Amino acid sequence: MAIKAAFFDIDGTLVSFKTHKIPQSTINAITEAKRKGIKIFIATGRPVAIINNIADIEKLVDGYITFNGAYCFMGTQEFVCTPIPEADVQTMITDAERRDYCLLACGKRQVVIHNYKKVFTDIFVNDLGVNNIDESRTIVDLKGQPILQLTPFFKQADEDVIMPYMPHCVSARWHPEFTDITMKEANKGNALTTVATRLGIDIADCIAFGDGGNDLSILKAAGIGVAMGNANDEVKAVADYVTTSVDEDGIWNALQYFGAIDKE
């Protein structure tokens, strides 16, 4: 087996939750992997509009799995675009208003905040460094755009109440205070399979890195699934290999371990 493509989650995998930056060892590892001909993919729950923290490796990236797999592309070539049906979108918007929680509606090109609450700023701005959402935009501004993801800020118990009324959708929770909702078939694992097939790359030659609940499907789908040392136990349980944390050279160590880059 020779690794031909590597797929990286962003938050907690490429980017440290502590520093909000990509460690230098990770930049070096991905640079070396790219030099050796390995295709580099981002595999994130983030919508395209809020991928604002990978500038240090952006020029090395060949393609993107975004919105937890609902939208995948390489340059101008789209591999996957799976919008949520309008009826399910309206169900969640109405529920957010009725039960008074904050909701991110994520269009293909823009993201808007519906029913703003402080929890959005606390987590997305302060913890995740998302500082480029125009808070003046409303749901009306998304008219005509496919809605690829809904991110409600509520806990698991609230999620359990609404999901039966959104029959076409699935939740991928990677934080106790919010979850990402997409179409059922839209997940990172299915996206990896689609991308690999389109590029003629064997799944066995794909390696994927992740740390959260929305990474479970891609770690299972990849030939090698790597959990970061800072991942939760559920993620570590499905991984083929557990590396060190994002802040302890986890990506560098794993790529060396599997022979994708040279040992020092």
C-alpha cells in the first residue's frame, strides 16, 4: 500500500483549539507529503464561506470536502452538491423561532445567522475563530442558493425532539452546544469514496485524520483512519491508529509512521 491521498479535518486536527493555528510540524508534514505526490484534501464540517484558518497550507490543497460532505470540489470541478430539501429547512427555521435557539443557515456561497444568541459568539467567534460572518444578513439573502447545512445551537435532548420531523436529514454532532445537519447521504465518508472513485484512487490508498463525531464516517471509509490524540473515545475506537494530539505533532508523527513522509 502506498498513500496517494490524505484527507484532513480542520478544527482540532489541522488547527489547534489552543492556538487557533496550524502547528509548524503539520505544515512541514503536508508540504513533504505534497512533494511526494500525495493529493491533499480538506475534509471539514465548515461551509466554504467560513474556511478562514488554513492560509498556511492553502496553496498545497488539491480539493475540498466541505459542509460535512454535502459539497465537494477540486478547483471548478464539483464532485458532490447535496442540498437539504426546502421543507426540512423550513421545519428547522420554524422550530428555531418557536423554541428560541440560534441557527446557522449555510448556503453554498454564504452563511447567515438566524435568531442570534450569544452562544454563537462564544463558540464560533471566540473558540473557533470564525470572524467573517456578516451578522446583518438574513435568511432572505440565501434565496436561490442551495442550503447545504443547518447548524442549530442546542443540546442533544433538543436535537432528539426535532430530528424526527426532518426525515431527509442526519445530524453530525461534534460539540455539546451545537450540531451540523445535512442530507442523510451527505457525510465525510461518502464524500471520500466519491472523490477517490472520481480520481481513480483506491480507497486503501487513502488516509484520513479527524478528532470529532463528524469524522467517524471518514475514518471508517478511508484505508487508514487516524484519530488525533485529542479526539474523543468514540472517534479513537473506530480509528486504525491513534496519533498524538494536534499540539503534539500528531499529523507529522502519523504520516511518518505510515511512511508517507521520510523519518528524520
